[in-house]
Amino acid sequence: MVAESTILPVLENIGIKQLDYLVISHDDSDHAGGKALISEKLSPQYRYSSNYNDAGYLPCIKGQTWNWQGLRFTVQWPMQQVSRARNPHSCVVRVQAENQQGPSLLLTGDIDAIAELMLVKHAPRLTTDIVLVPHHGSKTSSTNTFLDHVKPSLALVSTGIFNSWNLPSKVVKERYQQRNIQWLSTGRVGQITINVDDESYQVRTQRSMTATQWYRPKWL
């Protein structure tokens, strides 16, 4: 289980023993798997989900906002909870400083093309500096309309190298590159850390900090 083998050790390594917030994007196992273990081990004070069957979770629906350590979290999608939150019902959250200044981040879960278009229609402000590429770079997401509305400068795609689904899609990656959006994939660069200040952000990747290579350079 990824929660036990990866998430908990990473958090423990940086000294996090308790969570203030836990947000579950949707019910697919690669997003929600291990949520019970995370809750048990890290005792989050607040938990959010777009699935109304998640007992003890607050609704992660458009209009929800909360502040944490100078940051404002704003839920942009979905419009309502459902009994079984699948890709289109992913909880989409925009993060920026409370004063709405400085770099911003859009967490997109696994929304698909239809959800993207609905999101663009109903969200008054989506322009974002950093975007988590929807659905791991699937060709069913990252529409031209979505990208032209969000206008990110940095795209982060969460994938494993040589994954079974051949993600991210080459077509999707080209859409970002055609717009001169910096593209970083965890499958290629490892864990991605972003340090944010009042005016800018700095990116650090795990594999740029180590000389150990388990992959062949020609694959990059």
C-alpha cells in the first residue's frame, strides 16, 4: 500500500506526525486507498471528501474555503457531493496566500474533459501559476479550453515511469509545451518540492539532488 510504503515514511522523514487537513479527491484507489491508515496514524483535525458516504468527512464542494498558515484553500469543483465520487467528481482546490497575492496552485484530481469545461464555466477565477496535470496526463483531460483559461507557467504530472497506462499522453504533453508551460513528471524527476515566497516559487526535484541513477539517461 502506497500510504504505508511511501506517504507515511516521507511525512515522518520531514517531521510531520499529525495532519491538520486531509482532502480526498475521489474514490479511486490510487487517490483514496490508504485514507483509513492515514487517518489512524496522523489524526487529521479536518477531513474533506466529495463523497457523501465518507462518514466523518466535511463536504468538498464548490464554495468551501479554509485558511491555514497564511494560505487560502478554495474548492472550485464539484458542485455537489455524490454517493460514489469518480474521476469527474474529483475535488478541485485552488491554493494561494490569504491576500490573494503571489504564486497560486491548482490541485485537479482526475477530472475529465467535461468536468474541465464545467469548471471553466462555473469558476470565476482559475488563472493559476502551478497546476497539477488532471488525471495524470490522460488524453481525456487537459483540454485546450482548460489550459487557455488556467494559463499556468508550471505543470506537474504525477506518474510512475513505465506505468501500465502509458501516462502521460504525448498529445497532452505537447499541448503544454506548445504554450511554453514548464513540464515536470514525477516518473522522470522523482519527488517535486516547490518553495514559495511572496512573489515567486522555486522548484527542486529529487533526482537533481542525487547522483544515483536507476534509469538510463537516454530515456529522459
